[in-house]
Amino acid sequence: FDVLIGGYIEHRNGDKTAVCATGDLMCSTAISSSYVMKSGAHYAEFLITGGPYIGIVRPMPGLDADSYPDVFDFFDDRFYPDFLAQRTDDWGNSDVHACEYFCDDGGMRWSDWENDEVDYEWEGMESCQSGDTVGMLLNLDEGTLTVYKNNRRLGMMKDELSGQYCWYVNLFKHSADTVSIKRGTLPNSDGGTTT
């Protein structure tokens, strides 16, 4: 995670692959912005503690992290104009600019940064708990985002994806959130490549 946004997050023990929340009831975000997924299939694993949110977001290299010293979330409509100002042709045709999985209850939400959409009824929806490993497969050839829990496929959480994305996590201190990310090998060979 090379970009930290919001005043309540830090790398755990200096490790750039692990982040932890630092402020009570405050949300902050870590982005793996140096790894932009443009095409093909990409699989990553997230070892969780607490109830973080894990997802994909459009790359926004011009977004100034220092401009958001407090609470930060890709679903805070105060920031939508800032996000949309970063739009490039590389974002593709999809209106899904951010999409995240709620580890706490298995829910999902996505946004076009004009209106939030929430869909709690995706097939395979299941919560996670501390110690679980959440796998995510972004397949840009098929336009899908699929979720795994402890190497077991839960289901396709979102479709109609195109353009470029990066991995990210949102953390909250009240649930003692920590997350580490690593490139993974797809458990059930869904057509993904090791990333």
C-alpha cells in the first residue's frame, strides 16, 4: 500500500504491505496505486483483523493525499468532484469507479461518484472474521470481481467492470482493523494469473 489517505492509518511496523487503523471511529484508506490493473486477471489476498472494507478503485495519481488529513472514504460524496476531476480515458466505459466488500457482514457497495449503489444480495455473500484471508479476483477480460474466503470461492460480487483499477482498503479503529496484502495464486483456477 503505497498511498495512505486520511489521518487515521499507518503502515504496520514500517511494512508497506500491511496497514492498521489509528483513530477511534475514523475511516482512512490505503491504496496500492503503484499496481494499476489494466487488463487480464489479477488475484490478491488480504489477511484481515477486525471488519475492514476491501475493494477496487480507479487510479488517481493526481489526487493529493495531504488534502485529506481527516476522515477519508471513497464513498464520501463531499469528495466526488475531486475524484471525477481525475478521470482519464484509461477509466474505460464502466460507471463503477469504486467497489468494496464489507468483511463485517459480507455486503457490497459501488459508486459512479454521482450516486452510491448498495447491493446486499449478491450471490455467495458471506461475512468474514479476524484471521480470515479474503481473496479478490479482478478479471478485466470478463469485467468481473469475485470474492474468496480462506481459499473458498464465495461468488461474483460485481460485473460490468472495465478500464483501470487499483486495490484498496478502508479501515476503522473501533474494530481494530488491520490488513496485509499479498499477491496470490488463484485457489480454484478461475482463469486468473498470479499477480
